[in-house]
Amino acid sequence: MKVCVIGGGPAGLYTAASLLARNIDVTLHEKEAEVGGMYRYSLLPASKMSPFAKLLEHKNFSLKLNSKVDLGKLKTMEKEFDAFVIATGSDGPRRLDIPGGEHCVSSLDIAKSWTGEELRYTVGRKVLVVGMGDVSMDIARFLFGWQGPQFRFPKSILEKVKDVEDVTITSRRGVSGSAFTNSGLRSVLEIPDLGFHWSEGGNTPQNHRPRPENFEETSNWAREHRDSEENGRIKKWWERRMGLLGAVRKGARRLRLMFNTNIKSIEKVGAQYKVKMEQDGVQIEECFDSVISSIGFNRTKEKAPGIAKAVYHVGWARHPRGNVERAKEDAQDVVNKIVQTEKIQ
């Protein structure tokens, strides 16, 4: 059997690796001059990519770089393969659909600067990041100039953020529902002399710390699986999260997390941006030097390829959410479907 994988990001690479492990021939087409996709803009160590180097040595693997595959080309390739896997990622960052949303800097533009691309924006002293996933945590690390042992920001780029003193990150959801991982927040809280504050809104004082034993009141899933082993793991996750949020402190600079917060409008006023927000029913108005939108990516608009062969979607081409581990799980799921469909043992 021969499978064509289109897209060389994490999902495409994991799909290729899993197919090869089943002794299935794989040809991978990547439109760029190198593989990696969005992974190149993450702050994960380069060692995470090292397992994929073995793909190049596999006798059943063929890599085509600088090879963009559109629907027209896909049809011409139909006779060469038994199945196709679309791993082309998302259609780009989502935009804030609010008055003044055009004033936002895209999280992708920020992330591209980590690889050496020129940062075209001056972020200033006080920054608002809209969206509270792990990408936002990476952005916070960058804004505070914090470098880990396994990654380094370009010095020229760090010069652009040397004046940052205050970063606010907002989430429409509460503490338990926000998208960041505990490890993502922990990586920011490791920054020396960084003040940290958080709030859930007018009905939840900032210094109020939800008790871990109240977790079952905050999770429908936990109520339905009260006695399961998985429920025990989630309780531990909750306790770790509350332990992190319990680290409220003062410092030379400040990170502030605002839960249950919707951004209503952004207005340019002089050199700053006046942002109107609503947190837990309370109206808030505050000025920032820059606003960064980090609310995720658009779902790929699937088009019928018009071919008889099976076509699968994986990773962000299937659902634009999740990290590298999620891409690995999704790839395995798709490969299992391919194997079952083609009845290959």
C-alpha cells in the first residue's frame, strides 16, 4: 500500500512515522523548504524533532520539499497512491471579531520573530494578550525575555521587548476551563522576580482561592465519572492548577490572568489602545501599549478533492486545536482508520 501525506508539520510527520511502522510506503509533500510546520515557532526543545530524522533513512519513505499540492495536482496523483492524508494545518490565525479588532497583533507574527524574522511591532511597556492557551504562555515568556536552557531568542528580537513590565492575559472561560496547561503556566512562573495576580471577576475576589475539594462542583465530567480512575487523575490536575494559582506574589514586573473576561472593543487613543472588557458581568476599561490576539486558528475549509481514493484529514487540518502531543494522538487515530479501512494487518 502507498499513502501520500500532504503537509510536513507535526501531524503529518507523526502520521508518516506511524504508517511506516505498519510497513506502508509513504510519500510526504511539504510546500516549504523544510519540515516542522508550526513546530518551528514553538518554544519546545529541538530534541523533540530529532525522532523524525529517522524518517529520512527509512527505505519506504520519500520526502518532497518545496512541493505544494493543490486539488488539481492531487487529481493527477490519484493513480500513484491508495490513500491521501491532508495535514496542511489551519487556514491561519483567527481574528478578533470586535470593533477595533484590526489593531491586534497576531500571535503568529510574534512567534515568527522567535526564529529570526524581524518583529515589525513595538509592544511597549504594558501588553494585553487575548486568549489563554499555551501559545499565550509562550508569548508571555518571550515578552519578559525569559530563556530556557534549550532555547534562545535572537538578541535583536529581545531588544524589542526589553521595556515590557506588565502583561495581562485574558480568557473567556473560568479557571478550570481555560486552555493553558499547568506546565505552560509553570514555565512562566519560573521567571525570577515576576509578580503574579489573577482574578475571576466581580463575584470572585482576586485573593479568593478555589478549594481543590470543590473540583467536582466545577466539572460535569467529574460528576459523571465520580468513582473512576480518570477522575482521580483530573483531581490531581486540579490540585496542581490551584497550587500554581496560589503563587500570588509581588515582583518587579507583573503577570496578570483575567478569567471569565470578554473583550468588547479596542480603540486607538494616541500611542495606546483603550480596551473595553467585561469580566463576570463587570465592565472594565483599561489602556495598553499593545494588544496581541492569541485566540487560536481557523478551521481549514475542506474542499471535496473529487477523487475516488480515500482522503483523511489530520491535526489542525481536521481540528485547529491542541499541542504536539495532541497531533501525535490524532495521527495514530487516522492511521488506525486507514489500516482498518484497507484491512491491512
